[in-house]
Amino acid sequence: MDNRICIIDDGTFSINKNISTAYQLKESFNQMWKYKNIDRAKSFLLKWCDEVFESNIKPLISFAKSMIKNQKLILNYFKYRMTNAKVE
């Protein structure tokens, strides 16, 4: 394991660059749910997936592929503002 400490843009520290990158991607992904417009949300999702592919972090790449595959279902949230959370 790489034990170097990296300083992230916001001043926080990480022991591993991949962990730092994964954290930043996770945090930025949460921004998608704030969009009111389905086209903007779709654009954000596809750009976010591109960033994930560039990161070369295999577990996140697998997740991004699933997001692209299921994007129609995911983007329905922006049409109807409903989830299946109560069912689960």
C-alpha cells in the first residue's frame, strides 16, 4: 500500500490517492440529486461517469457502468421525484 500522504484541494489529507479520489467522486455524485431538470441530471451523470473512468478505480468503474446501463430508470427520479424507498 502507498503510505504517502496527499493533500486534497480542500485542505484535507488522505493516506492513499485512490481513496482521496474515490471520496471526492462520491461527494460530487451526491450533487446529482439536487438537479431539478432531467437533462441537466443526465449530463451530470454522464460527465461524472467519464471522471470515474479516468480515475481507473475498478470498483467505481463497475458502479459507473451500472449507472449508465440503468440511467433511464435512475433519471425517472427527476421526472416524478419518487423513489421506492418505502417499499424497500
